[in-house]
Amino acid sequence: MWILILIVLAVVVYFVMSQASSSNQSSKVSSRTQATKASSQNYANQVDYSNLEVSLESSLPTRYNYTRLRDLLAEGKWREADEETGKMMLAVGYVATEKKVRDGEWTHSDPSEESLDFLHCMYFPCADLCTIDRLWVKYSNGRFGFSVQKRIMSELGEDTISFLCNRLNHSSYQERQKNTELTTSFQRRIGWYNPDSKDSAGRFNMNSKTYNDLTFSMQAPYGHLPTVHYWKEGAMTNGSFETQPLYDGYNLAQLLNRLSSCGIAL
């Protein structure tokens, strides 16, 4: 009788200890997973960017400078700062690209004066691009900026930026599918994704939010700003740029590729 009782007790103790060990192991795995996720989300917060030294003068021999952009960012006026970024990039980008055309370095088309296009992005002056990026990084403490977007896009794969820069070569179904998957993943990461997005003609268009639907605050996801969705005031004839889906992966990829060639990184 006593032997039977001892056997039952041994089985019960073994079962309880096994369950406790299993629970502890699951807890450790869960804790590691959560810690890794938290570490990724708080990557930028590990560095204090508030002491970044940033020049406010344009590298071009023009009247442009970045004082107003600095002031808007310092005041946390994120939407106004993005609009000011657009004005500066259009102005500086046009001057720089026009010079490339005059010098015969680009012969296929003239730079646009109406909106920021791939030419502005390809030839934007490195010093000015660094100034704009550093101002955004500094006053958002690493939350916003082109270099933040570049890091996020690069995390999707080493060749993501170069692949999106070559969209004219996306002739096969597999390449077009890859383009869609990468742009969707990127939009989700930075908070631009909207599966119900339509253009002015009512057609579904790249699943991107409109400018008016963005979150212009520090509660926005990392890389949410700036937008590269820049039009000269009154230039868009088919409605307002603020109500159009904003994502153009080609232009943004060209700009982030320009960061690489300029040696600009977070």
C-alpha cells in the first residue's frame, strides 16, 4: 500500500516540475522576443541627436537657407516643416538639376518646376540633403528623416533601394510582384499604408494614404516624415496634392539612393 502511495506521489511531483519547467522556458522565449521587438522599436531612442551640429546655409550660390525649416521643426510644427521641406527641395533641386542639363550630364528631359521628380532626387546637392536630413533627425530625436527611412527600407533587404530605383526594368510578373510587396511592406512600416487608397479617377493606386491622412505628430511611426510628396502650389491641375495618394516609390528610392552616394546615414 505504502509503495503504491509513494509511486503516485513521485508521478505527481514529476508532472508538476515538468509543467513548471515548460512554463519557465516559454516565459524566457516570450521575454526574449519582446525584448528584441522593443529594442528594434526603440533603436533611435538609444542615441541623443539633440546636439547635432547643422549648417543652415545652402551649398548653392543662391539666397536659400534653412532657417525657417529649423524654426518650424524646433517648434514641432511637423506639417508646416514638411511643406517647407518641399519648397526648399523644389527650389534647390531645380537649380542643381538645371545645371546638370546645361553641362550636358543629362540630356533626356528637362527638370520639372511643378513637382519633385526623380531628376531632383538623383542630383540633389549632398550638403543640402545632409542639412535637411539632419534637421529632421535632430528635432525629432531620430524619429523622422530621410536617413531613418533609408534604414527602414534597407531592413527589407540589401538590394531593396537599388531594385526600386530600376522600376523601368520591372518587366516580368515576378519583378512587378516583388515591387508591390516591397512598397507595401515599407508603407506599413512607416505608417503610409491604406488598402482602400484610390486616385482622383477612382482607381486603386499603390495602397498609400493621402497627405491629409498622415499623422503630423511625434506619435507617428518611425520614418513617417518627411514625405517627398512635393508640388509647387497650384501646379496640380487634377485636384489637390493633399488629397492624392502620396507614395511614389521610385522618387523616394532615388532620393534614398542619393543618400548612399553622398555617404549620409543615421
